[in-house]
Amino acid sequence: MARFRRKSCCALIILALAVFIITVILKSISPEDNNFGSQFAFKLIPPSRQMEQDKNIVASAKPVQMIPAAKADRMENKMQEFPEPNYNVHAFYYVWYGNPQFDGKYVHWDHPLLPHWDPKVASGYPTGRHQPPDDIGANFYPALGPYSSKDPSVLEEHMRQLRTAAVGVLAVSWYPHSMNDDNGEEIDNLLPLVLDAADKYQLKVVFHIEPYKGRDDANMRENIKYIVERYGNHPAFYRYKTSTGKFLPLYYIYDSYLQTPDVWAQLLKPNGISTVRDTPYDGIFIALLVDERHKKDILTAGFDGLYTYFATNGFTYGSSHHNWRSIKTFCDYNNLVFIPSVGPGYIDTSIRPWNSQNTRNRINGKYYETSFNAAVDARPQIISITSFNEWHEGTQIEKAIPKTWGKTVYLDYLPHKPTAYLEITQKWARKFSDEQKKWLE
């Protein structure tokens, strides 16, 4: 019995010793040092309420902190996919289009057929207006369909296409607040959307001021003041670096010849009654050169430069490619900015059925290449493109697609892709940039 007790006592001592040793060993192994233990310890031990709260705070805080940075990174990466924008390449851009979804009706796509000024000629051509969506006032059909300029997705796509083409500046067709063209709606209220969309893609915006009713030196000054005060601080608002180192807004003045040089001089000469010179509303004012005689008028009026706009080679003195080198010489002599306007072709018979003599075939892109080559050869400061999306006159470089409707067969870019003219633009924007660097050497 005593031997049994002794054996039992020894067994208990050995067991107690074994438990002590095992306990010491287990305590010396922390979850941080033992992956196996760390995987299961948190599953087996229910988290405290504070731990759950902390976990929820971390989970909810992460998206708030990370999304803006992630968006910025994604946008930066997206920009790297595009060619660098050339801010010396400007494209004329129109925001006068509308459709029922965004505007309650079609705007501009339903453009009327314009009669010839001679009643005898006019009698031989159809009248009426187009009826979208299949019948639109254009000889080509847009890849986006008859879109609205108010549609954010359309603006986004347009900015992508412009960046793809390496265009740096949009010259937006503009009428003053509460005014519009004969076939459209107010444009000014869209400018904040356009500026924001342009800025997102590192593009700039200039104003292409249309010949609104009653345009004169006094109301032009008020409109320039309005533009500068409302839009001048936007990061997408374009400013041109002058030879004196100033950065001034640039304005294209369409049909500037409709006002006499004396009227413009009141705005553009330092001693004019409505002068903007040496004021916060000073700028670079670019006149439209149509006839050769307009060169003298442009000087007398006090303009800072000239552009040619029309995409029809030979249509006017200014739009004729063979005149560009001599026009540049004239501009250099008189310290004027020369901006020739290149275009992919011209056709407006969808709205002017009698005007086929001014059609210029695209020749699968050769007409556009020839135009660009002539412009670069003249060594201008800026090249403008007529146009990104003036569909009525068939000068657009925006994506177009083949389409047939009844007996109507729209023109297209085949055998090339819908992006053909964006790609040609990118090629020449890069070449123009390279050539300008050589001129400065």
C-alpha cells in the first residue's frame, strides 16, 4: 500500500512537472512568431465590440482615402496613352447640336435646305428640312449618331478623339449670352461643361466669335469683358504667349470684314473709344482673311493676326494654298500672327444642294495631307483645322461611319477606319512640332 502511494506520488509529480514544462513552452511561442497559431487564434476567439468597431472604421476609411488618389493615377495613366497635345494646333469645334433626349428636339441635325439667292436657280432644287435620326443635314453620318452637345458622354468622347489627334486647342463657335445662330439654341450656357471636359484631357479652349446681330466695337468690348470675367480663370482657358512675354487670350473673329476697319479700330487701337489695349481685357484678336484687299483692312483695324478658315482650296484668296507663303511674308513684315486653316475636304450639298462646284473630294486623306503640307511649308505660328465637327459642310475629322437610308447613301472614310482623319492629324501635329523646333534653331 505504501509502495502504491509512493508510486502514485511520483506519477503526480512527473505529471505536474510535464504540465509545467508544456505551459512554459506554449507561453514562449507567440502568435506573431507562429503562422499556424495566427491563422486560427483570431478565428477561435470572438472579436471584442471595440475590435469590430475599429475594423469597420478601417474598412470605411480606406475607400474615402484611396479613391481620389486612384482616380488621379488612372487619369494620369490614361493621359500617357495619348500623344502629347500640340497647343499650336487648333480645331474649330461646334456645340450647336441637339437631340430629343437632352434638348427635347433635334437641333441642327434637322437643318433646312438653303435656297440659292437666284430664284431661277433655286427653283431647280428641293426645299424643306431634314428629318433625323436617319435623315440629317450632312453628307457623312457621325459614329455617335445625331448627338447632343449637352451629352456629357459625347463631350468626353470628343475630348478623347481630340487628344488622340494630338490637337491642343478647341476653337469653340460662340455667340454671346442669350444669343444663337439662325438654326440653333443658346451656346454660352454649355461653355462650363466644355471647359471642364477639355481640362480633364489637358486641352485648352479659345473663343471663335460668330457675327452676331448688331456686332460693333462697344458690345464686343462688353462681350470680351464677359468672357474674361466668367471664364478667364478656368485652367482650360487658352492664353497665347506674345513676343513680349505676355500671356493673352486669343480670339478668332469670324466674318470680321462685315464691320469696317474704323469700327474695329475703336476696339483694337490704343486710342480707340472702346479700346481693350493695355487693359485687363486685352488679347490677341485674329481676323478672317477672305479677299486680298482685306490684308490692308486688317492692319488698319488693329488686329493681331489673321486666319483663313475655309477648307475649300481655291474658294477664296485666303483659303488658296498657293497664297499662304506670301501671306506669311506679309504677316511677318507687319508683326501679325498667321494661322492658315487646313481641312480634310468640303461638301455641303446636304444643306446647299446647288453648291456642288465647291465640293472638294477627300481622296482618301490625300487632300488633307496636301493641305497640312502647304500649311507647314508656310512656317506659321499656329495651324487651325476646319473642322473637328462641322458636319453640315463635311469638313469634320470626327469619326464617321457608313450608313444607307432608303435611297440616301452617306459618304464615309472607307477603305480607312473611322479614326482615319484623327490619325492623319496626329501625324501632322507631330511633324509641325518637329519643324517648329528646327525653325528656332
